Amino acid sequence: MDIVFFVKALLKKKWWILISTLVAVVGALALTIGKPKQYASTAQMATGFTTNEQIKLRDENLNLFEADVKFDNVVETMNSPLVIGLLACDLMVHDLTTNKPFRKLTENELQKPQYKEANKEDILRICRQKSDSLQILSSSQPEERKVLEYMKLYRYDYESIRKMVYAGRLSRTDYININCYSENPELSAYTVNMLYKEFIRFYRSSRSELSVENVETFEALVNKKKQELETKIEALRQYKTAQGVLNVETASGNEWDLIKQFEKSLTDEKANNNNLQASLDNINTQLAQLSNGKPAYTNSNSEILALRKQINDLNDEYIRNGANDDALADKIKAQRVKLQHAMMDASVPNGKVSTKEELVQRKGTLEAELRASKENISSLEKKVGKLRASVGSYANKEATVTSLQQEVTLTQDEYNKLKEKLGAALDYRNVPQDNFRQTLMGQPAFTPESSKRLVIMGMAGIAVFMISCIGILFGEFMDNSIKSPSIFNRVSNLKLISTINYANLRKYNLLEILQRKTDESQWLKRQNMFRELLRKLRFELESSGKKIFLFTSTEPQQGKTTLLQAVAYSLSLSNKKVLVLDTNFCNNDVTVQMEARPTLEAFSVPPAEFSIEKFREYVTTYATPGIEVAGCKGGDYTPSEILPPNNILQYLPQLKSYYDYILMEGAPLNDFTDSRELTAYAEGVVAIFSSKLKMKQIDRESSDFLEQLGDQFLGAVLNGVKEDFLEL
């Protein structure tokens, strides 16, 4: 579909579009012409959500998303039933206590029971009470329900006020505008100012209550956490006292130092023990030599004894000094090296013979020193073992103390955070944190607001115009019918030989349309177009060189019968003899409409007896000269099933010598096989398609059959096309 097609579709429905647009404009005028004058008043308030002019108790970064949420919260609070209810109470009290009420009731409203049964004193008392206590009127209470009904008479109920009051943020600013539209300029100004005051009163009251609740909550949490912290600190202190240490790490370090000192002393003492054992073994060897009669040579032991005495004295001094004197330890080590060399020299004879008494005496001395050395080694090993066991217990104590200390630290951090929150809650309670201020007072308007009647009428007309156009275009786009020749050529491969426009046959019959001359009437112009298009179809038939034509279609109700009669009439007007055969047995409309005798099924003449005169006894001569009709009874059968031997179809070659043209109508191809059988007798086949037809798969299959006929298929005729689509 191209643009021209859619333009044609719109022009075809132009009157519908214009009428609907006009109706919309008139409707908008009717709705706005009786609308009362409206007076506007605007109050403006600054919120401080997007500015940092206020002195902050704490550093806070500006978050635009949070600011948007705060704006939405403020607007919703202003529009809430509670704030609007407080405003309604203020308006009601004003109208009941002043000589110039904003609204006056009409006579009909004064006669209503809600007004007659109302007690104004009770209404004033309840409204003031609700306003002072910041409470909303409840419809569940009988007295308050009467107040609500009374307010509704004055249009001070929630729905009525919401319709005339609007609060919203001024785009990309820190301000909120409060607008009111009413029939009274004083009412509009009073409403916006009072709405701001009631909002501030309610907002700060709710913030105060919330701050008190927060302070009480945080105080309870701080006290509880403080008790928990004190309990854990006391548990840590008691554990340290019970273990007898205040600093586990220091005590453990001292123990390790002592272990190192005693292990060093133990190593030295074991070395001394080895030296004494070697000297004792040497004495025992010398005594054995004396027993065998051999002399025992020995060196002087005075040097050895002196070295041992020096080592013992230095070792005692080293221990007394805490075993941390490195210089003294090095000196002891040097003396031990000298002692080892002296004892090695003692084993070499120097020419002096030792007596047995001397050797025994020296042996006793060495044995005594060896026993003392062993006792020292045993004592040092016990001390080292005891210290190591003590260090292991310190590790367990240190782990326990560390765990307790971590619990104390965590509890201390939680306690500090709660104290900070408590301080913030106290700050918010003592210092108001909102920065609301009214920057613009609502003032009574001098002139009413524009009714915008012309704008509303224009928008209504444009909207209906666009909706109508879109609806028509959508309908045309969704319409799959072959309403124009271009669409037919796009959806079908069949040759289109003619297009017939739609003609209304209710006023004139076919013969009158074909014989009537051109008239200035628009309706008759359409009929003249039908006649001219039919003549083009007649020309296609005549120029084909064929005389026997079968008119068929893919579906019923395509206009075959009407078009066949129109072609017969048109041919007769050109002085042609036409024979019409109603071979559409499933629907014999041709027989009925042309009032023909049903002789087709009964005709059976042997070839020897056949003649034109004999045949004409079976046909009906139509009122129009040159047209003869052979009708059928009709039924659920095909030509091969009902026609007897030697039927009319077998004599068509003889009949075409008498008649100029023979026209047959066949049943629809989709549902019946009649037309397929009749193609064996026809010289040319013409398919009729209605412009209302929507091509389906079965229609395409029937079209394939027609294409297979080759030259026998003359072409298709698109019937019932509307004038707007003839050229598309």
C-alpha cells in the first residue's frame, strides 16, 4: 500500500472525520461554557533540601536523590487526609464565625436535612478540638460524621479541597508552590496560606514526637550497653587478679629470659662434669698401675685446682648479678678452656712419681666434685622444666586475656557509637532541623483565570481528528480485502482483464442502467461508469475470438450472476445473439432472476434428431431481444452426475453457429467441482473476484488451477470496486 491509497481512504471518510471533529469541538464548548470563573492564588515555601545555608550540627553531604525523596514526602504530607482535614476545619470555623463567609449555600442546599439537623455550636467545638489536637475527623463517630456531611454542603470535604488545591515542587529549584483555584479570590488566598501553616504545625509536631521517641530509645540502649561494658571490664580485671599477673606478656618474657640463663648454666655444668669424670678416670688408671708394681707419674694439680676455684667463684658471681653480664660469661668460658688444656697436660708424665696416698686423696676430691656437679645439673634441669611449664600456662592465660580484651574493645566501640547517636538525637530535639519558610504569601487575585475554552476546544477537535484518522488508517491497513486493482495484482498472479465498479441496483435494474443516457445526477454518473467498464469487459470477450465462456469464481457471493446478466445485456445491445446456460446447479439464481424454464437436466436429443428449432423448444426467450436462457432445477450434484446423454453441453459446437455467444455460470471452485468439469466444454474461462474478498490459501489453490488452463483462461474480473479505488 502506498501513500496515495491511504490518502484516498481518508478522503473517502472525510465527512465522518469532519463530523466527529465538529462534534468534539461542540462538546468541549458545551462543557466549558457553563464553567464558573476561577480565581487563583499561589503561596511559595523554601525547603532547604538543596541548599547549605543553614548551620549544621554535623557535616552532611548533599544527596540529590535523598532531596527528591524529601520533596515527595513533603508534597504527600501536604496532600494527606490529615493536613487537608485540618485545613477543612479551619475553613469551616472561618465560615461559621465571620460575617463574610467564603461560600454561601443555595436554597436547595439550605433545605437539605444535613443543614437543618446540624448544630453549629457542636460543629465549631468539634472542628476546634480536632484542629488543636491535630486529629482527623472520623466517619465512624456519629457526631463527627454529621460534621463531615455538613462540610460536604460547603464543599470543604477532602475530595472537594483536593480538586482545588495543588502542591508541587517548582522544577529544579528548592521551592514548593501551593496553588488554589476557587470561585472566591479571598478563599483561594486564605486556603494556600492556611495549608502552609497547618503543614508546618503538623510536621514539627510529628518531628518533635519522633525526636522524643528517638532520645528515649537511644538512652535505654546507651545505658544497657554501658552496663554490658562495665561487666566485661570487671570480668577481665578479676581474671588477671586471680592469675596473679597484671601483664601477661611481661611476665612471660621474664620467664623466657630465665630459661635461657639456666640452660646456659646447665650446658657449662655438663661440660665441667665431663672434665671431672675424665680426671677421675685418669686417677683410677694411675692407681691400677701402682697395683701392678709400676710407678705412677703425675703432674702438679695446683694449676687445675686454682682454675676450678676461679670458675666456681665467677659462676657464683654471674648468677648473683642476674645472669645477664656478657663480659663475665665470656671470662668464665675462657677459664673453662684453660682448665681443659691443664687437665690434658696432667695425663703426660713429667718425671715425678705420685704415691698411692696422694692418688687416693685426689680421687676422693674428684669424686666429691663430680657428685656436686651432678647435683648442680639435676637442680638446673628441674628449674628449666618448671620454668617451661610456667611459660605454657602463661600462653593459655594470654589467649584468655586477649579474648576478654577484644570483647571489651568491641563493646566499647558500640557504646561510643550509641553515645554519638544519642547526642545527635538530643541535638535534633533541641534545635529544629527543618529550614521551611514561606517566601511568598498567597494574595487574592484581581481577575479570574482564563477559562482556556478555545484551547480546550482546539485540543478536543485535534485529538478527535487524529484519532479518527488513525482509526481509519488502521482499519484500512488491517483490511486484507482486494479492494483495488493494484492490491489484486500484488496478491494474485492472475491476469486482470477488467474492473467493474460498485453499482446500486435497487433503484434501476441492469437493463435500465445499460440503456439510460448520461445524466447530471451523481448517482447516475456512477451507473454510467458501470456501463462503460462493462463495455470494456465486452470488448475483451469479443476480441478474444472465443464464443463459449464460463463465468466462475473461487467463492460464492462474488457477483457472477449479476455480471453474467450484465454481459448478456451488453452483448444484446450490440445486436448479438446470446445464449445463457445456468450450469450453477448448487445455486440457480440465473434461472430464478431471468425467469427461465428449468430444462437443462431434462434435455436429451439424439444427434440424428437434433436441430436448432428442436433446441429452441427448451429455452426461454427473454424479454430483451437477442437473449435466450436455459435454466436448471438446481441441486446437490455435478453436471456429469445429473445431465443425461446427448445433453445440451454436447451440442455447444452446433449451437455456436447459431448464437454469437454462449455464456455459462459455474459453481465456486473452492467448494464444488462443477466449474472444473465445465471447462471441458468452454472455450474461455472468466474468473470473477469481489473487491471484498480476502485471499486465503484455498483461493490461491483455485487460482493455480485457473493458471493451469493456459490460453483457455481469459482472465479475471475485479467486481464491485468503489470509485475511490478504481485508479489504485
